[in-house]
Amino acid sequence: DSLPWDPETLNLRARINLLARLGAVEGLTELTDDRLLENLDEWLGPWVAGMTRLEHLKGLDLAEALLSTLTWEQRKAVDDLAPARLTVPTGSRVRLDYTSGDRPVLAVRMQEVFGLTETPTVAGGRVGVLLHLLSPAGRPLQVTDDLAGFWAGGYGAVKKEMKGRYPKHHWPDDPARAEPARGAKKRKK
């Protein structure tokens, strides 16, 4: 608990653990608290050598210390199979949250995934991403793991409510075929 576990480092650990649980990467083992404590000298020792105060830990690159336990091939597999970010149809690279359960969560504005018909996956297609579709203001509108089903079903009710609340934003009739958008509609001159 004294280590600087920031959100990015916790997410990296969860990415590694997901792939280890699935057996998706040869030789990869879960980085549980018990395992990390058992091998403290091995994975953390070189990074804390010479540190004499607890406050020195604030400057510790904990993510790099965790990555140092992996081979180059394992590191590459973690980046490929459990990416930290996904590119959505607008081209934005949106952070995936692996810390919230067995499935990674992609919280993204709904307009940015217009045109996307399949729910994204990780781990070579073995794990579906849970989409938290957000309003233009970044508030949750819908949680789904079936994007095509949502476009065909529940989207109509969301569109009806949001079109009045956010009239400057695009709310197409067929979101599965619509152009994605990052912001409000451009004004016509």
C-alpha cells in the first residue's frame, strides 16, 4: 500500500492479470498481492536500491518495475492483446479500464462510435469490451456489450430524449451507418 499505485499502473497490472487468467500469453502469471509480496526483492528490489525514506517511493516508476518482470515477447503480447487504448471510429484513442471487473470498460461519447456495428474485443477476440456510452456532456447514457443490438433497439429512446437536450449534436436515425462525430454539428453558412 505504500507504493505509488496510480490509475495507469493499476490498469497495467489488471491488463497483465486478465491475460494471465486466460492463459493467452505463454509464461505470464497473475501479479496478485501475494505473488508480488513473495517476490518483492526480485521485482522491486532493483528499483528501490538506495532509497532510505518512504517519501522516496513517490518518484518510483512502478509501471516499469512491473514490466521488468516480463520478457520482451510478453510485453509485446500485453500491448497487442490487452491494449491500454482503443481507436474509435472518429480516430480518438480512448482509454480502456481493465480495473473494474472481468471485462474491460470503454467509456466513450456515443457520437464517437456511430458507424461501429460490432462490439470491440480484446485478448484476440476472447473478451468483449463493455461499452459505457456517454452523452455529449460525458454523462452515462447506456451500458452495453451488444452494440448492434443497442443500435437496433434501445437507441431510439435515447435519441428521442437526447435530441431535445443536445440539439446541436448529431442524432442519426441509423447510427450503425452514420458518420461518427467528435463534437457538435457544424453551422451552415
